[in-house]
Amino acid sequence: MAAIHDENVVWHDHPITRDAREQQHGHRGVVLWFTGLSGSGKSTVAGAVEQALHRLGVSTYLLDGDNVRHGLCRDLGFSDDDRKENIRRVGEVATLMVDAGLVVLSAFISPHRAERQMVRDMQGKGRFIEVFVDTPLAICEARDPKGLYKKARAGELRNFTGIDAVYEAPERPEIHLDGEQLVTKLLVQVLDLLREHDIINA
């Protein structure tokens, strides 16, 4: 999709800044980007983290892959180009939410390193935390909560990550989670990381 360049489109700086919003929230805005295969547990972990943060009084929003394809990205398919555009749009939305001072939890397969790096670059230093939910393909396929692996193996679903489309695992994620562990253990690890990064204090 071609970028639109128009000299009449100008970015406006408004009186209320991100710093002011963060001061009101009592914490920094940041993106927690959960990546992993379908069935890895990334959405489950992201949901558990959001619930824990909500209980701590942290202002959050959870962006889920399926949910954004019901509206924002409903016109996109699953080709490489469409996947890239899907992640770009989500990255732009996450950037606006971080500017609003929110902790944004994004749960997307996001199979390519380049697209994840693109979103990282949008956020700026210290505003993007890559969370790799590392679950073996065999485990993901055994779980198959949506029956997608079964369809992919039967040839009914094309370009499915892990079967006939590549997944590029993160090389240096901020946190590497073992997706075979209990969600409660993974939750503790993520919260500890947020404390280390001074995102939360409680």
C-alpha cells in the first residue's frame, strides 16, 4: 500500500503532552508485544497480565490479532504483504495509545522480525518490550484451540505460520517465556520485568 505524502497534512503538537498523561496515570506508556505461534498461549498470557495490571491501577489496553481483523484490518488477508500491513496498522494504533500514556498489550503472531522491528522503531527507546512466548510447534498443534492447524494440514488453510509459512523467532527479546509453563508462572515473570523497567512499582 503506497504511502500518502501531502504537504497539507501536518502533525500537530497539542498542549497536553505524553509526559502530562503519564503523570496523571502514574506510570509510563509502553508496548508489550507478545509474539509466538498460533496456540502458543500469547493471548492467554497477555490477558492475564492485563488483568493483573488492572488490579494494580495501571491503565491498559489489549490489542488482539483476531479482534483487530474484525474492524481495523478487516480488509486484509494473510499474504506476506497483508500481514505486514496488518502489523503496521496495529503499530500505529499502539503508538497513539502509548502517547496517551497507556500500557498496550499486543498479542500477534507477527512472524517476521522486520515487522516487529518496524513497530519497535515507531515507539522509541524504552517504549517497546518484546515478549516471546516460545512454545514448540507440536504443543501448539496439539492444543489447536481454533482448529486452524487441522485445516492447514488438510490444505484448507494456506499461508499458515508454522506449517507453510515461516515464523522468525525473536533473537533478542526483552523476555523469553517458556510457553509450556503455567500461565501463573509466566505472569510473575512479566510483572517482574515491568518492575525492572520501572513501568510499575507495586
